[in-house]
Amino acid sequence: MCRLSQFEAESEMLFPPRTQLQVVPVAGDDGVASLKPVVGKDGVAVVTLKPTLFQDILTVEEVKSARKEGLRQLTSSLMWDLRTEADRDKELTPALVQRINQLEHRLLAKYGKSEPGWYNENLKYKQAFQGLVHEAIEAKKTIRDASSPLCKGLAAFGEPTVAPVANQNSLGSTAATVKHNVPSSAVSVLHSKYTQDPNFKGVRGKFGNDKMFLHGLVAIVGPMDIQYVRSMYNEHCMSSDAGSDFTAWNAGHTIKTTPRDEWLFVVGEKGLNLRSWTFIPAESVPLVLRALESGRNAKRLTDLLDTLEARAANLSAAEVVALRLYTGPSIRTRPPLCLSSTSICECTRVSVFHDMLLTCPTW
């Protein structure tokens, strides 16, 4: 996928959706096959993996909870409709964001309070679904008017309870206490792109168990937002720190940028229709706000979609945009704070990676 990457010289590959990596037993010096890492003379532990296909089979508990979870996702999606429409009209103030958060909290408390089995009775589920949609549509009419009965009622309802940002160490990784020094072995060279950050201390990983493997990616990061393009936009352009600087290290360069600037570099100012949430490749002209680092390219979306790789894989515009964001500084963006009960951090990890792209160094 080098020709689609922001940095073509970095050897990266693309795995199909739902690919997981399985540890392969390797024979040690004693000839006995083992799953334990093989530690070389340079001190680097090497684990041999092979790609394997994971078929997402729901558990009984997940099936029972599907309707309740669906209403929760619908509530979040309806609230993001309110936020993005207000943002498009240049009316998304901090006070309005707070009122929408309060509305979401109230709707979840009203329509998501019952046990999962309650929603599996068709009549009850229909009533909850229709009530939720009706209240959201009615709220749209007056949510921007702080003096409306709705907004006064929201103020009396109290502050919303914000869900915590998803744990980045959900796979059991913990920071190592020893400073990481990159040895000169072949394996270390392949992974040196991840140690360009001078503050990197190393990571100590822990393998998941069979139960975690069988639960799949959805159990770790949650389901993908049905409006995944909107989620990508929100992550980069509407989060509280969308305009805040962060530092990334790519291809040997130290890059200081912001999430919004990275979006504009990939999509441009006119490359996304904010009403239909569809990309406009012909209008997607990269906005270069600073001198390009050596080896970094500013290719247009329409040209990227016309590459042999994109056509052979039948990639959509959203998938190419996700790939471009992931191969640039955005991969190192610190997850921003939540704006609602659905964390913006989750939007990035789900919309960009889940069922769309999974990139890694060529091993």
C-alpha cells in the first residue's frame, strides 16, 4: 500500500477486514516447539505470527443485548446529528454542546434503563424506539433556544455523566520501566518507526486468552458507528482539542500539527459533503499549511482512488481517507476528551480501523 501512504518509503501492508494474528509455535534450540518468544542475542524477543480469519459470531448475551445496545447507538447518532448541523450553521457554542449532552443523558436514562430482556418484547421495543426518535426530532426544533421549555428542563435535569475514554491498554499492555534502546537487529530495524519518539519508554505486552480472541475486536472497542464518515470528521474537526498542537514522529521527522490540519491535508476544505456525509474526490484538494517533510506526499483523493492498488481492492473514498490519516501523524494523536457518552477516541479507533483498515510493518 506504499503508493497510497503519506510516506511511500515506509514499507507497510494491508490485511483484509477481520484479520487477527495467531501465535505460531516455534522450535527452540532443544527442538521442542513452544509459543514462548525467542530471545535473540540482541535482547529482542521475536514472536512468530500468522494471519487468521475471525468470523464475528455473537454470543447469547450479545444477542439478548442487541436491541438495547442499538437504542444506545441510535441515541448517540441522533445527538451527533444535532451537533454537526449546529456546527455547519456556525451555531455550535459550548452552551449548546452542554445542552445536547444533557439531552443525550436524559434520553439514555429514559429509554435505556431497562434490562436487556425488556427490549426483546416487540411492543415494548417499538414504543421505546418511536418515543426516542420522536423526542429527538422535537428537540431539534428548540434545542438552540436557551429560553425554551426544553432547555430549561435540561438545566434542571442536571449535569450529564460522561463515559470514560476507552482504555488504550485494553489488551493488557503496561509501560515498561526500562528505557527502550533500539538494537541493530533486523527485527529492531523493522520496528524502529515506532521508536522515533524520544520519550518512548518501551511497551511490555501480554497475550490475550482464548476468550478474548473469540469475542473479537467489537468486544474490545465496541461496534462501528453507522455514520463512520461523520465520526472521522468529528474526531479531527469537532473534538475539544481539534485545534491543539501535538507532536508526531514519521519517517525520521518530528512533525508538529493539529488533528484539524491533518484532516485538511488529507480531505481539503471542500472534499466532504457535510449534509450527506459523502466524500467529493474531485473537490478534495490537500490543504498544505506548512512545508512538507522529505518523503511526504500531498496526493489528491481522486488520484489515489485511481491507483492500481485502490482499484484492485475496490477501495471506497472513505477507506482511502482512513488509510491516509492512519499513515500520517494522526496515528499518534492523543485521544481527546469525550464530548458525549460515546467517546471521540472510540470514533477514531472504530471508524478508521474497524472493518476498514489494519496496517502494520512488513515482517
